[in-house]
Amino acid sequence: MKEILNGKELLLGVCYYPEHWTKDLWREDLKRMLDAGIEVVRVAEFAWNTVEVEEGVFDYSFWDEFLDLAEEMGMKVIMGTPTATPPAWLTKKYPEVLNCDIDGNVYHHGLRRHYNYNSLVYQKLSGRIVEAFASHYAERTCVIGWQIDNEINCETDVFYSESDSISFREYLMVKYGSLDELNKAWGTIFWNQTFTGWDEINVPRRTVQDTVNPHWQLDYIRFISDSANRWAKMQADIIRKYTKEDDFITTNGIFGHLDYQKMVNESIDFITYDSYPNFAYCLSMYDENDPIKDRKWSMNLAETRAISKVFGIMEQQSGANGWTSRMEAPTPRPGQLTLWTMQSIAHGADFVSYFRWRTATMGTEIYWHGILDYSGRDNRRLNEVKEVHEKLKALNLVAGSVYEAKVGILEDYDNLWDSEYDVWHGRVEKQSRKALFNALQKTHTPFDYVYIDGLTDASSLLAYEVLFYPHPTITDEKTVELLSEYVKAGGRLVIGCRSGYKDKTGKCVMDKLPGLFAPLTGADIPEYSLIAPDAEKVYVKWGDDEFEASVFTDILCPINGGRQLAEYTSDYYAGCGAIICNGYGMGRVFYYGSAFTEGAVRVFLKNLNVMSPYDKIISLPETMEIAVRKKDDKQYLFVLNYNKQADKITFYQNVKDIYTNQDVSGSLMINGYGTLVVEI
Ligand code: GAL
């Protein structure tokens, strides 16, 4: 049985840096952690030099001594591989391991993540340090699992070294086989970009307007993901040679340009997430008018859940943010540390490890606070961790349960990455992502993100009564077939504007739009436009409901059995189709010709009868979140109040408060930043 995510208990951990402190502090630190209910430490992810202080000379005594102590005291340990911070001796001798900016300028030693995944030298030396760590430490009884690297693709998710160009060419040779095929795929006839030799191709470089051919760019992002995944797999394969039966391999995320579905299929046992909701209160980022603020981290947690249904938090906010150069934020207020911990657990985390034990007294992160301040004295935040631990003892029955959602939002990496640099696509995605999240949150309608790829089957999609696929600009026959199967078997699918107009290379198709989606949606798009900046607001009328359209309008006509449900009420397309519904098998497809606003999402949820599924059990203000985790026939409902102020909720049935084991019914107040978990 794995020691964390074991389906039996919720565990607390902390990130600890023994190398930052004198050894005489270790014993007391571990004792105080254990007294506070912290049973796991994550260590060593930046500590290359503690083992290999000069090339090829290995000394294991530092971690041996620490692990001896951990074993003696009964502390469990997650070991990191230290590859996110290549040593100075290494980068000096082998400068080719360094990453570069888009102009090829080298990033030097002095921060972290300054390496590139494709340097053969770095692969070799990293493989060797991982092998050293794993072969020496994996057999220790206190070591329960491994974290690969640290935050792969954090700090930067673009790579421009010479090794990257060489490797990119190899990637393209395998993918396309010949330059002719590559030229076709990238449409290089446009602006005379035709390649006549492989060595003419590089990772994208700065151009006159700072963008390259979009099909080249899309393949470049796929290549980065591929490189990062190869990196993770190289390490996982080495570690697995040495791990004990129940030990796990994970990495902490989640970051851009990385296909985590692939990673979880080929390298890691589950994902862990680093959750820092206090970013919402960073002085430079704070948005007074944002109704969601730190609740937005529930979006990231839902993304994490799409990778592993039950997951861990490797770094959970426990103090103020701040690098010496940026990201200043206040100390979490009383209650917020608990609130953010429960937010993680509500979404599927069974392990929560705080960042970090004691705040660093040196380096870039002297202001990135942990549980304790510099002196290490007992403080309010440590007391709050102890209170969390008391709550978790009662919450253990939630372990292994799975977040319950009847609504899914489909995603895929091609469209995610395409929307990054394609401004038409990006604008609709961004608008719809926010509107869907905000409307689903405020109406207390739990949802999952669901990634689809070549391996997804219709039966897994049928767990959802309704699927939104906001803007699948890029699609292929296989995806359309998958969605058709889902709908045929009774699913309901809502697709937004700009769908089906690109193929896998990112080139536009010449079919009538929405391209491959036309037969399934019963919709035809004779005309489309961005909503003009000088236009009046555009509204959509669906029966008695009216809501605002946003960003774009596909003007729709029904074909092949499709039926017009709603029309635009303004501009030159007033009266034209805005929503087409098509019955297909036992289900239905809705093609909506615009980007989603909160109003649009609410009307879809209402008309498809999936809004607020727990409203017969509880009523609560929009400012609070609810989440339900389910195991066997038991359901655990979390209530999270992100506001400073207390507010009222009402239960319409008897429920059991898990923290206190008391029955509750009727109205009660939830404190500012308060949380409640009940069995329903
Ligand atoms: C994370 C990182 C940690 C620490 C923390 C606070 O992104 O994994 O090592 O840097 O942020 O900045």
C-alpha cells in the first residue's frame, strides 16, 4: 500500500530544506513537525551539491545522516531529484546545458531552471545524479516516494538552445519523414518559407514581428512537451529500478507546454500540485473587482484532478508570498491556511504538504514565508496547522473518495496550445474559460475538466450528463467519432463558436464550416465575424431567456435535421441563428455561435437541467463554494467561505458535521474564511 493517497487517511507534509540549517536544528524541527501532525517531509529537490560537489565524486553522508534521523523519529520522506538546479561547476564546464532566450542569449547560473532538456551532456549528468540518489537512498525505509525535478516547465516553458534546435529537427524528421511533407504541413509556400535542407530549421527565432509561421509554432510547443516528457521518463525509468514495491513517483505541477496525460501514462503514478491561492492578494496582481480571487485556484485544482482523480499537494501556501524581486503578498489571515487546505482536499487532494517549514534566511525567497518565520518560534500559523490536523483526523473517511460532477468541460492540448498564439482563437477561449468557471462556481454546479486524446473512450465521457467543448478549433475525424459516440449513447454536448475550422497542423480547412462538426451539429455557418468594436452589445434570445454574446458570432443555419433554438437580436445578423440543436441517437448537440458569457452558461445549465444539483439539500450565497466527494454510497459535502465576513447557509435535511460528529439542520453561520464538511 502506498504511504500517501492510500485511500485510508489524509496526510499532512511539509517541504523541508535540511541543507539550509545547521544540523543541530534537525531533531527539534522533526519533533515539532510530528507534534503538529506533519508526518511527511519533501526534501532534496535543489540539493545536487550535497552529494556530488565535484564532477563524478559522490558523498552520500549528508542525506544518510538526515535519513537516519528521520527513520529514528518515524518521519516519512519524499526525495526530490535535484535536476532543477544544475551546479555552478557543471554549467561552467558544460555551458551547452544552459537554456537560452529567443535570440540565443544564454541564461546564466544564479537562479534555477537554467538548463535545457535536450542537452545530451545534461541528460547524461542528470541521469547519473538521479541514479546516484535512487540507488543509494531508495532502499531506506523512511523514503516513501520520489519527486522528479521540481516544477517542470515553471519559470520558463520555452527553450532556445542549440541542443533544442538539433533535437527539434530530429523530432520533425520522425514526424514528417521528408522535407516535402514538412513543407506541406507548415504551408511554407506562403511567404517563400520553403525549407530545402533540415539544417535550415531551428526552434523559432525572433522575426520582424516576433512571430513565426503558426504551424511551425504549434509543432514547436508539441516538441517542448515531448522533450519535457522524455526528461521525466528518463528519470522515472532510473528511479523505478531501485524503488521498493509501494514507493511512488510523482512530480509537482502544473505548468504550460506539457501534456500531463502523457506523463501520467508513461512516467508518474499521480500528479501533485503546488497551490498558492495567495497570489490573488499579490500587490501587483490584486483585482478588487474580481469576484473569484483565491477561489480561482479551484480551477487549477480541477485541472490537476483531470490528470489524477485523487492527487497530492506538494506545496500548499502557508505564509506570505515574495521573491526579493517580485510577488509581494500579505501573510494569510487567520483561517485562510485552513480554507486553502480544505479547498485542495475538497477537489481531490488526500495529501497536503505545506511550503515550507521555516522561512529561508538567505537567497531569492527570503520573503516567501513558510509556516514559521526566520526564528522558528511557535506562531499562529503553526497553531493553525495543528488545528487542521485535528480536523483531518475526523476527515479520514473522505480519503480515496472522488469529486462528483455531472458537467464536464472538454479540453485537449492541441487547442490549448493553438489558442496561446492564435489571437482569434485565444480571445474566445479566454472569455469562455472564465465565464464557464465563474458561472459554474457561482451556481454551485461542480464540474470536471476532461482531457481528450487518442486514448479517450466514450464510456468515460458518459460519466457526464453534459459536456461543454468551448472552442475545438482544431479537430480530426477520430475526435468527432468519439463525440458522436458519446451523444449517440445519450450524452449532451455543447460546442461554442469557431469550431472545426482547422486541421491538426493548424491550417484552415476548405470545408463548409463547422467542418467535420457539420453532420454532428446539424449546423452550417455561411458567415462569421468578430464582434466589431463599434457594435452595440450583441444579445441572444433563447425562448424566454436572453443573454449577451461575446467576442465572436458564427451566423448559423440548420442543416440535416438541425433545429434553430435561438437567434441574435442585434446588428446586421439580428434574427439569424445563434444556437442550433441536433438530435443524434439518444442525445443532443448544441452549437452555440459565440463565446460564452456567464449569462449564456447559466441559461445552458438551466435548460439542460444540470444547474445547482445540491439545491434540495443546501442553499448558500454565491460567494461560497461547494464540492462533493463520493465514496461507495457516502457523499461528503464541503462548504468553503472565501470571504472575510461570516454568512448564512441553510440545510434542508439533517446532515452530519464531520469535524464535530454532530447532526446539523436548518440555518447556520459560516465564519469568515470558514469551512464545513458534512456527510449528506
Ligand atoms: C514553487 C517552488 C518552490 C518555491 C515556491 C515559492 O513554485 O516549487 O521551490 O520556489 O514556489 O516561490
